[in-house]
Amino acid sequence: MNHSLGISIKNLRKVFQTNSNEPLIALDNINLEIAPHSFTCIIGATGCGKTTLLRIIAGLEKPTDGIVLIGNQVVNGPRSDTTLVFQQYSLFPWRNVIDNVAFGLEVQNIPQKERYEKAMQLLSMMSLTNFAHHRPYELSGGMQQRVAIARALALDPSLLLLDEPFGALDERTRHRLQDELLSIWEKTKKTILFVTHNIDEAVYLAERVVIMADRPSRIADDIKINIARPRNRLAQEFVEMLLRVRSVLENTMSQDREEINLRKGGKNEKNIIRNNASCCGR
């Protein structure tokens, strides 16, 4: 594909039913426009609905209300122009590296020679050419994640969704893969939506950072990152942006805690009134 697609999220709401039949609002009134060719990070506390949002965009979950459009089409299920990369590498342990990367092309009945050529190009881009015939268990975590990204790119998606793909890696490996991902984005100009809970990662990668609040999950802020590339993590403007994002995130989490305490307090007051009424014979 030689084009990239934007995302339009309108009045999105997702409600799950818990085992106790209590509704759990995972997302509430999410409205977001993602421009084609852009690199956007979504950041928020664990459990704030980031992964659910990605899964809805990928067509793996259906919203309770609202719609998601990719280009001009409503998302009603998985799409060939959209790929989701998980934090877990999800590689097939019985396949070697090149066959893992070529899997999507194999499903599309692309001839073996053509799919292997494409897979080797991607492995070269990821500096993994010498490991093409290794099994996943023979690779480090960082190398496995590079294989997972290469597999995602094999189908040449217009939209690349990444769900904390570097979260389990050590800092040095994570920084190296961040640079590799930026290099891929600059070459291909795909639309990338990247979920993370790491503030440094979000500010380093993104053109824009969307901060999500919790209970219920909603967009708390939307910050444009106007820092020239390549970015220097020690530069004053980078540190100032880190502090700005951290401040918003911490204020949001503080407000969430206050709301939880208020709700708990309200329940406690009702219980006290109910118990008093019972004691008084009402």
C-alpha cells in the first residue's frame, strides 16, 4: 500500500458486564481524530482502557456506543490495512523467524519465493538477517519483538497499532527499538498509534501525546510535542515536556482517587443511614 489512513473516533463508549452483573465502563465519550502519517502516543495508568481502545480500532472488540472510522469506513471487524502488535510477542514457537515474518503473506497465498524475499527485506531492516532460521526461543526478548514488528509490517498495513510493545524490555534495548521504530515510520510514513504507560517513551516517540483518565476512562488532555528530531533526552525542552505530561497525568490520577473516595464515602453514608434506620425499627 502506498497510502496511509487517519482515524476518526466519535462518541465512543465501551461497557463490560462483570461477574456481579455490575456494569464496568471501560471507555466513556471518547472523541479523537488521528491524522494520516502521524505518530501518536496514548498514555495513562494501568487499566484505564488504553488496550480496549486499540482493540476496538483494530476491530477485535465492538463498542457499546459510538463509531470508529478508518479513512471513510466504519470499523466493523479486523481489516487487512490495520495491524496490532501486542506487548507479548505472540510468535509461533514451532516456526523459525523467517516463517513467522512471512506468515501473513502465506495466509494470503503469496508464492513462497515472493514472501521470503519480503520477509528477508524486513529482517534486514531489523538487523536480524543472520537469525532468519532460528526459532523464537533462541532469541532475546528485544529480538523477538523486532520479529513481531517485522511480521506486522510484512502485510504493509496503512495503520500500525502498538500496545506497549517495549514494556517488558530493559531500558537500553527499549531505547534502541524506539529508534528503529522511528526510522521505519520516517521511511514509510504509516499512521502509528502507540500505547504506553512510560512518559519518557511517549515524549521521545510521538508528535502528539493523548493522556487518558480513568473511572470512567476518558481523554484528559491532548498535548502536541513540538520538539525537533532527533530528540535529546537530556535537553531542557525535553525535560520540560516530560514534566508537563507527568503533571497532567498525576493530576488526573489524583482526581480519579478523589472520585473513588467520594463514591466510597457516599456508599458508607448510605450504609450508616440504613443501619441506623434498622436499629431504630424503621
